[in-house]
Amino acid sequence: MVTLEQIMRADRLRGEGRFHETPLRYATTLNKRLGVGLPVHLKLELFQRTGSFKVRGAAAKIQALTAAERDQGIIAASAGNHAQGVALAARSLGAKARIVMPEYAPLTKREATEGYGAEVILHGASYDDAYHQALQIQSERGGVFVHAFDDDLVMAGQGTIGLEILKQLPDVSAVVCPVGGGGLIAGIATAVKAVRPEVRVIGVQAEGADSAAQSFHAGRRIETESVETIADGIKVQHVGERTLVAILQHVDAMVTVDDIAICRALLMLDEHSHLSCEPAGAVPVAAMINGVLKDALPRTGTIAAIVSGGNMDTFQKTRYVRRALAAERRHLSIKLRLTDRRGSTPRQMAELFHVLAEHEVNILDVAYRRSTLDLPVGVVEVALLLETRGGENAHAVRAALGAAGFQFA
């Protein structure tokens, strides 16, 4: 199992420039919105080299290889962030890297991995598909496999984050960490508990990829049949065997969040902390938004939340932000049925726009339907997408339209 001694050895790589210490930031506005009762500091691993914590574990593993082993070449499987970490670490140590990524991997992560000099092979619909393909390639062509999480040295590299938090935030009482295969939380928990055993370590998974959470509560390794979440960085089918040993020994609690909460967290981090992070990096904040940490957090002290990465495709970000705006009813979709008669429809539209103007909403889109069989003759359906100030404002708009006599479709 990963040890504090291994983590401390990995920590020396910072001085060699393999990775750097990332900032720990208190975000005043974000804290007011979260309302968890304790100050929350964000550990910003999205500012790490390659935009993710993964380079720490990759550097620790590849640095420990012999020259002969590095000459064989490196092979790995990754949804994206581990790929970039391995590619950069391998290049810095003069080794060639071949990395299998699932076909859904964001374009930004694929291009960045190739930019660091690695050969990228796309295969399968999930990390697990890519993992098995990488093992097949290794058996045919050789090379040293660098696992994304289930490796003591990789965990040790990730554990250096725990040492940094203890130094940067002496009064820390809880660390909240994203969890996929478990390498990040296993390393951090090992480091934190070895130095400050009273500090609580809490893991957060996506509901659609919750093998670690299920395994934690069952006390044994459970593999999920399928995974489905927008958080591609933690979208794995099963927690690691070695990581689970450390999790069961050192982690205090494990919770899950749904994709809507993750979208809301992405929006909140963007608006209130000016951070463009990826879905996996937002899950600790999502857990605070959802309130699922209420029984897991200590009553006093300070929280450190790991924002694990910031590598996200722009098109995906746009889609997730729109979903968050809809969830918070800042984008409000309504459908109304009006009388389709000369003179009547314009008057009703004028009254509709008057009500909307009184509530200071913006019209993002408007569409009319009349020539469809599901509508009665003489009726036109008007669909509007409105920009509101959120829940109370959206409720007031709907109430005012109802009071004005408008019929909702």
C-alpha cells in the first residue's frame, strides 16, 4: 500500500520541476453562495502543468523506472488528463509514450496529449475499453504500463497535494476530493492521515460512475455494469484494487452527486471564482451545492476542496452551462396558447411582452406553431426561451402570466 515515505520522495520532484505547488484560494463570493457554514478554500490543480493533478503521479512513476525500463517505452490508458501527464513526464525523461484514449475523449485533451509528443490511439466507448486495449498493445509490443490510478507510485505522486494542503492551510479540518478510480483520494488521504489523523477526508463521485462509493459502503470492491456521467475524468467502471485498500483505511465518508449538480457547480465556479474547470473537478463544489456533505463535514475548522482539472472542450462547456442555467431557472422555457385570429393575436402578444417587460426578463428565442394536428384549429402555440434572474423571478413571471389570463401549453 502507498506510504508516507513514498509520498515524501515524490514530493522532491517538485524541486526538479516535474510539477509545481498549486495555489489554495479562498473565494469570498463563492463561499457566500455555498453556505456550508465553514470557510471553503479551493485547491487549484487546474493550474498544474497540463491543467490537471495527473502529472504528479505520472512523474513519480516514470521517474522511478530504470533507464532500461524507460527505453522500452511507456504505455497508458486515459480519458485525457492522465494521458497528458504521462506524455509530459515521459518526454521530460526521454521516453516514448503510447496512450490509448476512448473515442469520446475531448478533442482538447487528445490534441494536448499529442502536443506533448505521445502517440494517441482511440479505442472504445469508455476508459475501461481503452484500458483493456492498452494492455493488449502492451502484450504485443512491450513497454511499461503506467496505470491511471491503481499503482502505489502514482498514488504517491497524487498524495503530494495532501502535503501542500497541510502546509498552506494549517487549520484545515476536512479535505473534499473528486473520486474516479481512487488514486487521487488514496494518495491525499494517506498523506493527510499520516500527519494529521483528525482531518476528515471525504470523497465525491458522480452518481453515474459510483463504484468507489458503492465499494466504500460495502467494504469490498464492487464493479458497476455501466457508467454514464458528464464527468469524463472520473468516469470509470470500477475502483482500483490497491486504491480501495487505502480508501477503506483512511477515507471518512463518500458521497455522490448527479450531473445537474455538476453543471450548476461548473457555472458557480465560473461566475463566482472565475475558474473554468472540467466536470470532474467541480464535483466537490457540486456536493456542497446539493447538501449531501451535511453529515460528513466537521463542525469547526476549514475545508479544502480539490478542483482537480480544467481541461474541457468549449462546446461541452457551453452545453453544460446552458443546462445549469435551465436548472436554476435563469433560462425559463414556457409555451402559451393564443387565439389565432386577425387582430387578436397581436393584442395578446402585446400584453405578453408587457408582462415580461414588467418583470425585467429578456427574450432569448420565440417560435410559433399553428399548422400541426395536435393543436386545435384557431389556436397558435408560442414557445419562448426567457432569461430571468433565477427561481423567484421565474416563478413570478409564470404567476403573472397566469393572472393575466394566458393559457400554458
